Amino acid sequence: MERIHDYLNGALSWEELLQLQEHLAECPECAQQYDLECIIRSVVARSCHEAAPAALHARIKVRIEEIRVSEGH
């Protein structure tokens, strides 16, 4: 998920971008997570013009990582 967020935020190098694209093409689970993240970002962008506070963003990232680890990803 972290790489997906980096990808969507334009924070990957060209090499990292290519690696992630290859991975998404081969991993249906990650591709599904990518699609979901794109949908969420699209809905949020349409309905909200304010940026989330940095603390909220950090808490959400921590919670996502907790869930990811607990599910063995």
C-alpha cells in the first residue's frame, strides 16, 4: 500500500514506477487495492476540497499498516 500511495502521489523514481507497474500487472490483490485507492481518491476529490490534517493522514496510514500486517500482507 505504501508503494501504491507513493505512486499515486508521484513520489516514485522512474525505476520504482516501472517495478510497481510490473507488480500490479502480475498481482491481482495489489491491483485490486490500487483500483480501490483510485476510486477512494476520486470520490474524496469530488466531495472535498480541503486537505486532511497531517495527524489524521498519519493515523490512517498507521491503521492501514496494522491491518495489512495482521492479515499477513
